[in-house]
Amino acid sequence: MDSFNQYKRLIRTGVVSLEILIEAVFFGYIWLEIYNIRMVTPFENKGHWMMIGFYVLYLIVFVYLYGGTKYAYYRKGQLILSQALGTLIANAVMYVQIIIAFGVFPFPIVWPMLLASAVDFVVIVILNQISDRMFHRLFPPKRLLVICDLKNKENLLRKIAGRKDLYEVSKCVSAEEPLERLKEEVQDCDAMMLYGIEEQKRNDLVKYCFEKSIRIYVAPEISDILLRGADRLHSFDTPFLLLRNYGLSFEQKLIKRLMDIVLSALMLVVASPFMLVTALAIKLEDHGPVLYKQERVTLNGKKFWIYKFRSMIVDAEKQGARFSSKNDDRITKVGRVIRALRLDELPQLLNILKGDMSIVGPRPERQTYIDEFCKETPEFTYRLKVKAGLTGYAQIYGKYNTTPLDKLKMDLMYIESYSILQDIRLIFLTLKIMFTKESTEGVEEGQNHA
């Protein structure tokens, strides 16, 4: 195991702290030399520290929220995007606070904060160039023993190959091999990865790796995810886990509905100019209808009509329903743009106001696809424990072409650990995936999505 591995968290904290320090120093200069001297009643010593302190707080919150601290985990491009987005939002929030400090009118000039954002971006790029080399040298890819069922071997190895910066597969062994041989194989590796292995053998390997302090990656089964959301019960001296299994509580549903109404109404007001431009572009391209509706399934199997901006040719499904592929010739020119920018989803704000959907939740599927997915994964209907959503856990951490089983697992992770704070976090993270091209990848030609 890498001798520096125990210091990884400390080194990450040091790099992030340096970045925040540089950005805070530059903001402090702008505040003192530009904004403060223009105020009717300028702040003094404690006031300066208060403003800089708020700025540092906003940077920490938003950079952490977008994963900007995950060095040696995210790729360099992802880190730059995460840190730049977090810093940009922190600067925007700080500018609003400066407006309040000025007394609203007259508005303070905006160009210093734009300049700060530009300088921050340069700092982020330079620090990431340096830190990327440092982390690659200190933390080389882990030599990985992969234990999986042969049915999923190629797909799993393809995914691991996409992160050569993190993992190097030293050996791939069938999950059918005897337990003792699997224990021997891991001795020459840094870590073990388990996927599609029978329960008893998996439990034995997990306990073995715990005993030997060996790093282990385990693909969770559905029951594992359900157990993660359980409450600890100590009514007597035998520990139990309590699974209530009824989805969200009444209070959670009420607060979530109120938040949906307020946010969807505000978002409709803000998005209305973009919706108007999108509607005009669709109409001008082929003179077809701007919107299209499609039957989807939500909470407890209830069916509703979902609204979207049309991104495909008219009568795109006259030969039957099928998933959009990478090079789908049914997608119009305008459709490709609005899909990439997620603008085609905006009319669903009306579905949220009506109560058919929530802002955050599992994406609504069509009944025909649910029936198909249930043939392979009967538990797919577990997603219907909550309302369908405009955005969700599987949309942020998965892709369009993520398998239904993996989408189900991610949606269950959301349901079993639900909180209002998590909803707010996922809403903010949705901004990030709008800049991530791979999250909209279509399925491969001929790929069976189920």
C-alpha cells in the first residue's frame, strides 16, 4: 500500500486551504480598495474581517458541495469544473451581500467581482495543474483484484479502464472460484473489488479484508441499500435495525410539497425567457408542435402526462417506443442543443406545480419500460415509493445510458437517506451536470438497456 495514503486527506485539505486563502486575499483587496471606500458609511476593522469571513465560509460550502475537494478521486477537468462552479456561486452570493451592505441603492459596480472570478479561475487551473502531478506521483493507481461474475465482466472492466488514474487491474477472477483461492489472490494487490458474488462468499471476504486491513470495494445489493437507511434500535441488549419501509413520512411529504410549489413557481419565472426562445427555435426549424406529452408513471404506479419541449422529428415513435441512441437520426438540430443544455425538461415545471412530480426524485419511466425492466429486475418498482422528479440521485451520479439496475440502486440510496438538506444539495448539483457531456450519452446502437 502506498506509504503516503494515510496522509491523503491531510494533503487534500492543505491544497484546498491554499486555494481558498489565495482567493480570500484577492477578495479582501477588492473589498478594501474598491467596495468599502465607496460605501456611505465604510466598514472598519471588525467589519472587514466579517466580510472576508463570510466569503471564506461561502467558498468552503460551495466548493465542498460540488466535490471540489476530491483530489485523487475526480479527474482534473472535473475538479476544475467543480471548483470553478463553487467559486462562481460563492462570488455571486457575496455580491448580493455587498448589495445589502450598500443599502440596495445604488447597486455597487459588478466588474470587480467579475475580475475576481476570472482571477479565481486562473488560480484554480494553475493549482490543479500542479496538484494533479503531485497526487499522481504520491498516489499511483491501486493494483486491483477484481472478483465478479463472468456475465458482467466485460462491462465492469470497461468502466474501470476509464479510470486508469485510480485503478490498475492486476487480475480478474471469476466469482465461482473457491474462497481460499480468492483470499490468496488478494495478497499481491492493494485492493479487492467485488461485483455479482454470492452472499455468503461476499460476507466472508468482507470480514477477511476487515481483519487484514485490506481495502475493498463492494457493489451493494438492493437489500444492502435498504439496510443503510435503517434506524438503530436499542430497546434491549441485542442490537436491531429497524426498517419502516413506507417511504417518506407525512411531515417530509408536506415540507417537500411546499418546497416544490415555491421553487417551481420561482424557476418558471426565471426560465420563462429561455422557454420562449426554445419554443421559437423549435417552431422555426420544422414548423411542428413545440411541446409533446407522454404518459409516465409516478408515486404508487399513478400515471400522468409529462410535458417536454419536442427534441425529435414529428412522429418519431410511429414505429414504436425505443431509447435514444448516441447517433439517433430522429433528434433535430435544435433538439441536440436543448438536450445538451437540459432545456427540453423545463415544461416539467408545470408537472411539478400540478403535483404529478417533485423537483427531486427518481426520473419517471413509461409503463412499457417498467414492465420490461421488471423482467430482469423485479424490484424496479421500488422506485415508486416516492414521486418522480425533474432531477434526482441517478441523474446526477449516473448517465442516460446507466443500466436500470444501477439506476434503481441509486434511487433507493436517495429514498433510504432522504432529507430536505439532501434535496437542496441535489438541486445545486444539477447545475454541475448541465456542464457534463457524458451524463447525456445515449445507449449504444443495439444495446439492451434492460
